Amino acid sequence: MSLWSRIGNVFRGDKVNREIAEELESHVEEAIAAGRDPQEARRALGSVMRQRETSHAIRVAGWLEGFLQDTAYGVRSMLRSKALTAVALLSLALGIGANTAIFSLLDAVLLRMLPVKEPQRLMLLGKGEDNGISDSYAGDTDLYSYPFYREFQKQNSVFADTAAIVSMLNDIHGFIGNDNASVPMNVQMISGTYFSTLGVEAQIGRVLTDADDNSEGDHPVAVVSNAWWKRALGKDPAVLGRTLKIGDTIFTIVGVAPAEFFGTAVGQAPDVWVPTAMMKSIPPHWEGYKDNFAESLYIIGRLKPGVTQEEATANVNVLFKQIRRGFTDRKPTQRDLTILNNAHVPLTPMATGVSRLRQQFSEPLKLLMGIVALVLLIACTNIANLLLARATARARELAVRQALGAQRGRIVRQLLTESLILSLTGGALGIAFAMGASRLLLRMVSSGPEVTPLNVGLNTTVLLFTFGITVATALLFGTIPAFRATRVELVETLKEGRGMVKGGTKNLLARAMVVLQVALSLVLVVGASLFLRSLINLTNVDTGFNRENVLRLNIDPSSVGYKGDEPRLTSLYQEIEARVSALPGVHAASFSAFVFHEGSWNGSVSVPGMPVNYDVDVRHNVIGNGFFATMQIQLVSGRAFGPQDTATSQKVAIISERMAKTLFPPGSPVGKVYNMGGADRLVVGIAKDVRSADLDEQDDAVDYVPYTQREDYESDFSVRYSGDFHGVADAVQKTIHSVDRSLPITDVTTLDEVVARSVTNQRVVAQLSIFFGGLAVFLSCIGIYGLMSYIVSQRTNEIGIRMALGAAQSNVRWLVMREIAVMVFFGIAIGVPVTLAGGRLVTHMLFGLQDKDPVSIAVAVGVLLLVGLVAGYFPARRASKVDPMVALRYE
Amino acid sequence: MAKTKTDSLQGSLDLLVLKILSRRPRLHGYAIMAAIADLSEEELRAEEGSLYPALYRMEEAGWIRAEWIKKENGRRARIYELTTAGKKQLGAEESRWQAISTAINRVLREA
């Protein structure tokens, strides 16, 4: 009989039994026909009926039937102890769900392959860590100029295809067709070979080709992303030939990219791809197409078949130097040549794309993954303990079953089935929980106003992961109780009933697991405390400016026709500053190139009488006259900028104290002249140091120049106000639109919020580690409570005797509390050294404190002692309330 | 009718069933039982309690296959016949039996 028919027979159980009966009935008939006595014939068959179990077992797949029976039995028995089941399921769902959610994000950020052809053959020149525009001679091996790319494409012998990608996404506004209202769009500029190198075909129309990129300004064509086609173009089937007005140029849409394609940077989602040949047309109108030293591109290549990464690296480095030396339009300094000779371009596999998101998140994500894995381990030990207790309580039932002939394997299987049901249900709940949680997580880690475009949905990898941990969980917490429960001395157990407990050696395993829980919880609580204290230290950092009561927003004049070098831009800023400053509730307002935690414009400066210090990159900021008043940055000496500083007057600058100290000769720098970006500037004031990029960085050397003397897009607008934020925000936006109705305004928020966003990572880590630390403590609490309740009920008899012999209630309470104290102390004794050893792993993620932080360890020890006390109180009280008479009759 | 209680069939029931089915295919359980009694001149008797589990076991092992047929009285009967694997098994069992009985006979003679 085939396996399938036996499996089938499981579900036809009744039919199989009927068939056996029918066959035997026909047998009796024959016997009677052959002249046997009917009664005798039936009696003879009695033995057959007794064998029906055997006959049945042969005709059906026993293990499967057993599984179904076990399942039904397991579900029934779990429904009987609802509280236990609920706690077990909840901790499993949270444990598995948290693991799945964090893993989904980890998968999306770190692991997932780009949805392109053979992504593992793609290589990136450099490390992809820098982005922006550099003009160094050879100092940057991540960014390249367009002419360099073209030379490299021509000369290299290791890549089948190469492509260039502008390292920044142009976050601008454009117009669809003849619309009057602008829409935001993320424009990605790419070389024409981009799509063919990746092996990505258009879903509608065509992708860009090398021909679209071969002469500057001549190819106003665009490919739009599938998501943007749906969102902004209403999924128009006749999208080909529709136009986009970006800057002053009309682009024609020639294709729509496939839905799964999001470009090559994880966590970015370009809406529109245009060729680099159109660079000058796209705001803010960079000119880099023909400039040998305007380095803003990433270069990627697809390895030729058979070429290894080492061979490719060798070829790339030869070409890197050769091509740079071939650019003779800039005379390199001795320093430039030394840098070029020592430069090495590493190749980075591009299979999972480039991502700054990855640099930012890979460490916190791995840390969180570790934390949730520990939480899951605690949940598992908890459930193991609960099941162990239950199995021990069922020892008599299991012994009876074994005595009646149940096979040991069968009982192990039943207990394992029960834990499998538990963990599969927990896993299913965990997935449901994870789907919500991963989206919440994504919103939590998105530092901008918009959610980072990442697909954190369930995929095969994630599902396999979850299924894996679910089954591992079942095995982890199901096996031990199952084998323990069947390794009973039958006779002993049957005789003993639930009588005496021999000393403290029993439940050793369960105790060990509680000790483990306490130790793990300690680690997690210390971690939570460290990250929380680190976050508090960060938010208490003196930024040098007053982050309260400042509104900030961005305007985008570049998208609506303002050119960067026009005096009209300066008038626009001045007009807006003047009108907004006059609003009620507004104290000061100013444009600036940067405020806090944004990009930067930096470089070395030269101070007469001092050697050029190349190690100090001065951060330049371009500001309005009201900037210091708005930010409340103190001037230490000299003056702020005023109406006297105009495009034609003496070029001036204000420098930070740090810059004064590190780059200027002793004595006050006010009144001295230095060279910055090719222009001599007179120092007119010294400002207090401020944090510019991050709260945890040292104060940079900063200098400020007035925008009147350097025309460009200064899109940050800050307003110091008092009163209601929303009222002021409305008034400010109306005022800006009264100056120019078409100006796009984005990201209206407070400076406080901007500062808070800059520590998103640290905040998320602190929040989640507190949440999971709390969860771990809660689970341990349940673990201790469950074990002690069980031990107390097991020892009711003994306690009764002790009390009958005169033990006081307090003695009995101490009896129970002592056991807990021992377990908690052991847990702490193990946990503290583990914490101290593990602390080294996170020390660089902490700010303003050491990983061996006595406060955090003291807090954690205190929390766990408290937990032991709380969890032990109820079992101890119950023990002390035992009535000796009842206890002695308990048997 | 010899009333010998024959647990001696233990171990050789399979052989007998296979042999009978090889000579007379398509028998139902009762007919197999009757044939064993008949051919052994009532010396051997297969109990129902051993026969049917043995039949199911051999069916599971793939040595015999079963099929339901209609009897004249309209009831159904389950009849059995040998499979190719069963024929092979029969050969094996027969030679095993021969070897054992020769060996036992030798012991009985020499002892």
C-alpha cells in the first residue's frame, strides 16, 4: 500500500474501519456457508476484532494520524490552561515578531540584492561613502568627473559595461505638462549606459541609451519611476510623449521603469532619471559635464566574464593615475602629485547597491538584532520552564500512559507536537505583529519628514527566517521537557505520586534557566540604561545656539527660474527677511546655506603668516544679517554683518573661536585678512563655537560670509518667534508667497525637531533597548513567578509538616524568598561580568559615558532585585498561608 | 478434525499464504484459511486473529494486492493475489524454509 494511500487513509479513518468490518463480515458469511456454527464463527472473529488496532495501524500512516491526534489533544490541553497559554503565546509572538521586524529592516537595508541582472557582477569604484561635488586633484577615490568617466569607459579592459551616477539626488520642483502648480520630484542624473549596464528594461517605452548622453544639453528626455508614474501621472497609459518642465527645459518622457526597480541606492527612490548631458538644465544647474575636476559621479561597471575583482582593481588603479595625469588643464601642486601617487581605488561589490543608509544603520540594526535575539532566548527559556513545570506536573499521567504500553517515542512526539503548535501559533502571531512593527520601525528610523522609501514587506528570506526561528524555538524549549518527562522511573513515580521532594537538587534545570534569564535581563537592562543615558547626554549638549523657538523651512528658488548668480536672488532673500521680521511674534529671521545637520561646503583656508593647515577643513556658511540674532549665537568680539556689507564693499567674514584659535596667529584675528575659496576676506567678528553636523562631534572651525557677497542658493530660512508655532508658520508661509507666489516651500518644522532628528539613530536604539529590556525583565518576572509557584505547590506537603512542627509564617516566607534570592544573585553574578565583557562592543556608540558605567549596572542590579522580590512575593505569601491540616491531607 | 493448537504457524504463515495465492490466485480470507486447513489435512489451522493482520501486513509490504469484488449475493468480498514482489518473496521464503527444515532434520537425525 503506498504512502499516499496510507496518508489518505488517515482522513478516511472511518471508512478503513468499515472496510475491515465488511471484510470480516464476509468471512463469517463464508464460514457459515461452509457449515460452521454461526456462534462459533463469530467467537473466532472476536480475536480479530481485538486485532483491529493492529490492522488499522497497518492500513493507515500511523505517524500522521498520531500527529493529528496529538494536535487535537495539544490544543485541548492548552485551552485548559488559558493563562499559561496566553503568556506563552504573547512572549513568543513578541519575541518572534520583534526578530522578524528587525530582520525585515536589516534585510531591506543590508542584505537584499538589487533587482537587476546578475547583480553580483557589478562593481563600484571606491567605497561609495562620499557624496557631493569635490574638486580635489586626486584626494577623493569615491567621486569622479564626467570626462574621467568617459575616458575610463573607453580605456578600461575589465568591464563589459560601465555607467556613471550623480552621487546626489536632486530634490527639486518641476511642472507636469502645462500645469501651473509645481510638484516635488527627486531627479537622478545618470549616464546613458546606466540601464543597459544594470540590465534593466523599460516597462513602457524605452530606457535611456548612450546616445541620449553624448552631447551636452541636446537630450531633454526622461524615464520616470513606476511609483511616480502611478502617483503623479495617474498611471496614464499614454504617458510616452508627455512632458515635464524642469527649470527652463521641457523634458519628454520616453519610458517608465519596472515596478521593482528603485535605482541603485537603498533608501532612495528617484522619481525621474535624466541623462548627465542635461546637468546644466536641472536645478541647481551644476556645470560638470565638461569639467575634468568637477567630481560628483559614482562609477559602476559590470565585470567581463572570467575577470576577477583583483584583476579589475589592478586595471582600475592603473587607469585612475593615467587618466588624471592626462588632464593637463590644471597644474597639480607637489602635494597633489604625492596624493595621486599614493591613491588607491578599492572596488566594492554592488550586488546590494550603494547606500549611505547602510553606513548609518548597519551597526544599530545588528545591535538591535542581537538584543531581540536575547529577548527571544529569554522567551524560550520561559516557555521551556512553563512546559517543564507542566510536564512534571503531568509526570503521573505520562507514567500511567507508559505503564499501559504507550511507547516513549510516542509520548516525546506528543510533547514536541504541543510545543510545535505553540511555536507555530506564536510564529503566525509574530508575523502579524512584525508586519505592523516593521512599518512602525521604518517610520521611527526615518530621520526626515518623510518615511524612507524602503520595502520592508515580507519576502521569502524574511519568511524563511521567521519559520527557521519558530522551529528552532520549538526544538529549543520543547525537547528538554519532552525527554525529561519520559525519563521517569515508572514505579517510583507511580508510588510517589506527588509526594516528597528530595532536597534542592530537583528542578535544577528549571533553576538554571531562571538564572540564565536573570543574567540576560541584566545585560539588556544595562544596555538600555547605557543608551538612555547616552541619549540624555547628547540632548544636553551645548550646541552653541538656542534651539528653542526657531521655525525653519526650505524654499526652492532654483526650481522656479531664479539663477544662482543673479542679484535678483539677493533681493528676494532681503525682501522675505524684511517682511517676515515685521510679523507680530517674530523677533528675527535669516536665510543661510546651512543650519544644523545638513550637508556642508568646506575646504582649507590660507592665513597670511601661517602655513596652510590641510588637516583643518573649515566649514563655510553663507548667511543673512539676522542669522546670529535668529540662532542666538553669541559674538565674542567684533560685529555682526549689516547693511554696510554689500556686493561691492570690502569682502568680510566672521569666524568661530575654534577657527581663530587653530588657524590664526596669537592675538585677535579681527581686522586680519585671510583667503577663502580664492577671495581675500576681512575678519570683522568672532562668534562662539557651534555644533554644525552632529551633536556628538567636536565643534568644527566655521566661518560665515554674508550672502550679499556670495550669490548662490541659500535655501534654509530660520525664524525666531514667540507664541504659537502653527500661527507663526502660517503667517510666514503666506508672507513668502506674497513676495513670490510660485516659490515652493518644504519641510516646515522647528530647529528643535531638526536637532532631534539628528539623533534619530541613538533615540531609536535607546527606545527599543528600553522596550526590549523591559520586556526581558517582565518575562523573567513571569519566569521566576511561574517556577516558584510550581515549587511551592510541589512542596505544599513539606511546608505543611514544617508548619505543623511550629515553623512561623515568616520562616516559610523566607524559605521561598531564599530560593529566589539565590537564583537572582547567581544571575547577577553571571550577568555583570558578561555585561562588562560585552560593553566593549557598544562603547563607540555611547556619548559622554563609559561602557563600564557603574550607574547603569547599579540600576540594572536594583531592577532585577526588585523583580525577584515582586515575582517571589505571591508564591511566598501563598506558602505562608498554607493550612497544615489541608496540606497534610493533600495526598 | 484434529484439534492440535498450532502456534507453530508463527513464522510460516506468510509462506503458506504466499504459496496458496501463487497456486490459486484471487482468494478471499476465508478461502485462504480453508485452503490451509484443507491442504494440510486439517493439521494446520490459521486463526482469524493472525491471518488478517498478516494479510494487511503483506499488502503493506507490497507482496500481495487486494481488490473488492461483488459476490453473487450482492455483498462485497475482498480478494487477494500475488504481486511480482510477492513471487520473489515466496521464492526467498521457500528456500529459507527448506534450509531450516533440512537443518532441523539433520539435528534430529544426528543427535
